[in-house]
Amino acid sequence: MTLRRLLHAPLALCALALCALALLPLLGSAGSPPVVEATALTPTFGGVLLTASFRPRGKDVLSGAWYEGGRAKLMRCDPHCTVVEQVPLDTAMMVGQDSLYRVVLAGKFRSGQRLKMVLRFSDMQLVTLNVPVTD
């Protein structure tokens, strides 16, 4: 190995370490997604309704929900339900039959079936769920 190569290897390693140190604050500032506890999917007209609790770590939004059959609808029901683009998560909250916000999946489902879902929050944070369909 030549002297020139021996000098370049430590310099390249130092440059890589400096880049990592420069990116560390950016990675550390990325928030964690909310804690989601999904309890069930209950039958509703033309599909199922997600019952779940959300505990955000600061201010956040639910911006999408997907399952095997496509995209779920995010809805605000006050008093009539309308489709919304986002569900604000300022504090701990529930989604379900008696809540202001709902997540509805269209299709035919059977009791006991488990559905895999992906929820997207701000900054493209994803949470996966495996939720049973109940009666």
C-alpha cells in the first residue's frame, strides 16, 4: 500500500464521521409517531369502523390509513359525517362509533378476520396495525 492511500483512508473516515455528526441533530429532532392501540373493527354500513386510541407525542395529525382493500376514509362526524383529509391529534383521543372522528374501511369482512392496516402521521411516520373484525 502506498503512502498516499494510507493518508486518504483516515481522511475519508474522518469526513464520514463529520457528516454523521452533522446529521445527528436532524435525526434526533424527528418525532416519534403516536402510540396507537387498536381494539377492533366493527361492522357498519358497507364496511367496518376502526375503534382505537391515539396518544400523540406532541402535536400531530393522522393523514392517511390503508388496508389490503385500499385507502380507508377519515371522517369527521359533527353531527353529519364528512370525509376529511386529516385528523388532528393534539391530545390523547379515541376514534370510533361515539367519537368526533372516525376511520372507515369499505368492503365485505367476516367476524374473526384480522386486517393489517398502515396509518400515516405527519413527517411520513407510519404505524402498522393488525386488527380483528368483531360483531
